[in-house]
Amino acid sequence: SAEFLMAETVILVASPALLKAKPLKQPADIRHHVLLSHSTRPDAWREWFEAAGLKQTRPPRGPAFEHFFMSIEAATSGLGLALVPDIFVQAELADGRLVEPLPRHRVARRGGYYLLHLPGREREPAIRAFRDWLFG
């Protein structure tokens, strides 16, 4: 059984120090930056470029990470710009470790996040407690 939890919106994030050194006022300014990639989402930068109305003329330069938390840590450390689901960087945005320099250029991805469990097991206490916590 599957229950929809939430859609996914991908945002561009950077450390304030990086943006102070290399401002990012409009999408075209991205050419001055290192682009951090996520190894399981090789098309993320292409999708962002399309959404921003830019042509990607070269593959992103910069390291690729396997987990979002690694991309987030790299961006927080000022190593480059990262594209990450907005739900994963709420704390970093709230405390100022990361900023979203181009909020008008978010990418809504197809699909989203779901709670999955075997049919008939939704009444089990552990599954009910987890579901209640998620939807709480």
C-alpha cells in the first residue's frame, strides 16, 4: 500500500560566504560557479538550466556526491552550488548556513515521497505510530 506524503521541489542553495565572493544575481551568473552534482540524479542541472531558461553548454564541473547530506555539507562549506530537495535544507536555510539565491527558479519534480507498507499491515502498532508521526 502507498500513501502520498509530499511532492518534491528542488532548489539551488549556496553558502553566504561563497555568494559574497561570487555573486549570483541572475541565472546566467551560474557560469562562474562550481556545480555540485548528485550521482543518482545526473539530469538535475540540465533540468534546472531548462527551468531557468538557459542552455547548458557543458556538463557541470565539480564533484558528484551519492547522498544529499554530502551535497548539503559541501555547499555549506562553500565548495559550490547544490541542487537539493527543499525539505532537506530547512534547518540550514533557517539558521543562515545556506541561502537560496534564486528562489524564482525552483524545479518541481514528478513523483514525490510516499509511505509504503505491505497491504494489511497498516494496523500494526509500529506502522500506525510511524504514520501518525509522519502525518502528525
